[in-house]
Amino acid sequence: MSNQLRRLQATTFVSTLDRFAMPPMLVAIAHDLDAPLSEVVQAAGAYFLVYGLCQPFWGMVSDRLGRVRTMRLTLLVAGLLALMSAGAWSPLSLAVARGLAGGFFGAAYPSTLIYVGDTVAIAERQRAIAGLMVGVATGTALASLGAGLLADLASWRVAFLITGTASVALAWTLHRLPEPDATMRPGSAREAVGTLARSPVALLVLLFAFVEGAVLLGGLTLLPPAVENAGATAAVAGAVTAVYGIAVFLGARLVGRLAATWHPSRLIALGASAAVLGCGLLAVSQEPPMAIAVALLLGLAWTSMHSSLQTWATELLPAARATVISFFAGSLFVGNALAAVVVGGLADAGRYSLIYAAYATLAIPLGLAAGWQRHRWHRTPVAAA
């Protein structure tokens, strides 16, 4: 593995570690701040909302400022805001610090994808993107297990001190990362968005990302409360989420090997099948043993289908690659947010079987349409960069 990819993996690891650190500590934070849990949950919600909404913005900024400079600047500011989060004295101050941190951390993962798209040959690109997911998997698992443990043994503030310090240090380390060639970039943000808007295939891929966000991220978000609703403790529910991180780690290795011989449409079909089976099983039972199996299946779905769609996004419009990828990421998180709103009432009522049956049903047309369209799509000479 090249040093460049290791630095990009470190970027995805730190940003994911910060993103998944807060959920296991919600109860501890509410107790420490002497605030209702609902207010602390809203502070966490501010992070995810701003995280998703800022994705397209950072893609266009990187076209003007440069890929590496954008990563370094956003990681530096995000790290400082994470350190400020550790000093929050009320739910409002926490919401402001976490919301702003989410906005800047939101640049990290799309920026790594854009960098890979700019520097890695198409034949090796999916393997490299699967490698980035190793950082995501490690960050997810470590945050799910470690953040709650830190909150119990020391203080929830320690977790943000760690992610903030790591982010600031990483911003310095990335100065060794070479800046990609800028000759293929669009002349302006308006030109890049116009290029995207005139591409039916690119818009279709954004739609696939939107639905995938609803199914895969939505299914993952509700997995811990679904397990708790079945009678498990919060610690067991957190361990299930950690299993998902391990599954992504293993799945990334598997997909990295399969990508050398499998057409991306087959990987999409594999991921969609895993999503249908996983959500279908959870519709039957939310007991911990079943949830562990589902976490493994969702990890496989994420690494095979999502990495294939991400790789496709890097290939569509090389001249507007940053805009396509950042809108792709934004669509993914907007889909997740909208799904949360739609099923929120069902979750409050404990109707997780119905929720996951709906997710399984939605994954079927997603897999069929995305797999078929990817099978039919062929690169044009312009899209071969």
C-alpha cells in the first residue's frame, strides 16, 4: 500500500472516529450537563445535518483551492472545533461546536475520494476506494466500543480531545501529500454544476446514492435502538455496531480482491442481495444474535455496493469530478436524514419489523436498477480519465 493511500486512510479514520464518537456517549453527556437527553440528541443531530449539507460546497471549494489544501484546512478547523466540543458547558454550546465540526469534517471523506479519482488509474480505483473503507471501518468500530468506555471510565470530553488532537496532527502530516494535476478541473463552480445537471447518468447515480443512504445508513442508524427494543442493554447494542465496523474491514479486503475480476454490476448485485437479506432477517427478529448476522451483511452491502457506486461516480465526469462526488455524498446523507424523518414515528412505537421490511423492499429495485444501469454504461473517451 502506498504512503499516499495510508495518509488518505488516516483521514477517513479520524473523520469517522469523530462522527461515531458521540452516539455511545449521549446518556453520559446528558447526565454531565444536567440536561434532557432530547437536547443532547438534537446536538448530535446538528452534526449530521451540517455534515451532509456541506458536502457539495467542499467539492467545489477543492476545485478552486486544491485537493490537499482543502483537506488540510478543513481538518485543522474541524480539529479545533472538536477540542471546543470537549469544553462545552451546555447543550446549546455543544450543538454549535458539534454542528460546525460536522461541517468541516464533512469535507474529509469526499476529498479522499476525489483525490483517488484524480490520481489512481481506473483499473485500480475500486480497490483503492475499498482501501479507504478500511479507515472508515476501523474508526466506526473503535468509536462504537471506545467512546462509551471513555465516558464511563473518565469523561465524555476525552473522546473529543482525542479526535480533535488527531485531526490537527493529521492536517500537518498531509503536507507531504502531492497535489493532483489541476488541468481537468472546471473553470467555475457554475460550470461544474451545469455539467452535472446535463448528465442523465450522473443524476441517476445521485438518485441511487439517495436511496442507498435511506436503506444502508438508515438501517445501520436504527440497528442499536432496534436491538435495545428487543431487550438488550446499550452496551450490547453498541457492540453490534462495532461488529458492523469489523464487517466493513473484512468486506473491504474481499471486495478489493473481487474487483480485479468482477464487473462492478456484479458487486452491486452482491451488495444489494446482502442488504435485502440483512434487512429481511431483522424484520423477523431484532434479538442480538440475529442483529450480529445483520451487521455482517450490512457491512458486506456497504463495501460491495457502495464502493461500486462511489467508483462509478469518480468515472462519470472527470472535469467535474469533485462536484459529482460531493453531490453524491450529499445525496447519501440527505437520503439517510429523510428516511429517519419518515420512519421516526414507527421507531418510537417500536415497529422495527415494519421498518426493516420496508428497507428490504426498497433495496430490491435499488439493486436491480443500479446493477442494470452500471452493466449498460460504458466509458466515453472524455470519461476515461
